[in-house]
Amino acid sequence: MTDSAVLYERIGKTALITLNRPQKKNAFEAAINEALPVALKAARDDRSVRSIVLTGAGGAFCSGFDLGSLDAGEDATFAGRKLVLGFQEWFTGLADMPKPVIAAVDGAAVGAGFSLALAADFMFVTPRVRLLPTFLSLGLVPDLSMLYVLPRLVGLAKAKELIFCARALDAQQALALGLAQAIIDQEQLLDSALQFARQFDDAPADALGLSKTLLNRSFETDRPAMTEFEACAQSLCGASHYHAEAVRRFLGKEGLPYRGAVLPAP
């Protein structure tokens, strides 16, 4: 395997992005922090990429921020704020990625690594996964948007329970909470994630991207505003070549170009 901190590979129309510091359980250290935004931008800007699979090498997803990499010369008063805001510059691009993102999570996803997995649209986990919101154990508050994302996924009361108790979630708990969509043996994890991603190859990229953008803002947008956004987006999609071809095929009884995607069987 190459020494690159983040591996970027095209597999058909899917971009496979792998955190590649297994000796540190793929912690956020300088090399990953520099390379991951580049990989995410490449996947976003390439119109031929229709989906992204995000994973970690060596039996771990991401163990969070590498505490040993803190710069002792930084002004401690503002170092944490600078660090978190720096991460948000690329994390926002991941959360708002106008393409389906599947996190293939094996082993530990700790702290900000858990937040990274939560930024995906789908999370596939292995039976040995451990999702650990361990911030309070270190005297810290959750970051990388966990305080925003987690309550929207599991509700405020459950988010408080998970964060305050700072205990690991196993695969079955993640599935029951709706954080994970499938539990897959580690030997099949990546193949299953890629197979699922391929089902979006023929999806309408612009309509899917607009749908994701609006859904990501649905909790803080009132109904009249969302109705207006829907109408504008529908007008754009209704004038697209994709829609015209789909209607032609439907009326001609040729079958629709996108038949939908199916999650792996439990």
C-alpha cells in the first residue's frame, strides 16, 4: 500500500477515499489534515464521480484528533478554536457534498472520527465497530459538528445520553438508533459499500444533489421557505435533459434510467 496519508481511487463512477495512517488508527494528524480536503475537492469537482465511499485502512476508521500532534508553540487560549474552525473549512464541504457519501466503518471511530462518519449519508459498519463520543472523557465538548448533527439523527434526549455518558456504541446499537444502515462482516465491508455506491451511477446527479442540499437545511427552514425552495428546484430539474429522457422512456415503456438503490440485506 502506498505511503500517502489519504488514498484516492476511482472505481467506476465511485471515488474511494481511504484514510491511510493505520499505525495511528487513522487519527487526524498533519498529513491527513492536508490530504483529505484535496481528495474531497477532487471528488466534488469531478462530474463523472457519482458517489463517494469513505473508509479507513488497517481495521480502524478514524481515532479522532492526534493529541500528540498539538503545536506547543501555539497560544493555548485560541489554539483549540483555530484548530476546530480549520477542520470545519473542509468538513463543511463533506457534509454538503452534492453526491451520496457512504462511510464504510470498521473498528474504532472515536471523537472527531465518529463525527466524520456521521457526516456521511449512509454508514455501513462491521460487527466489531465501536463508535465512541469520548470528548467529555478528555474534558472537551464534541466538535466537527457532532453537536449539530447527532441531535438531528437521534433526537435531543438521546444525543444528550450518548454525549454525557461518553460510552461506546456497538454495531447493533448504531443500527437500532438509525446511525448505521447495515452491519456487514469486515471481509465484505468495502465490496458491499462499493456495490451500493454503484447503484447511484445512473441516478440524476443534479436532482439528487439538490434534494440533499434541501434536506440538509430542512430542520432550520420553515415550511413556506422550504416550499419555495422545492418549487425552484423542481423548475430546474423539470427543464433538464435527464427529466426529458426519463419521461420519454416512461411513456415508451422502456423503463426508467434510475431504478433506485437497495441497501444490503441484513
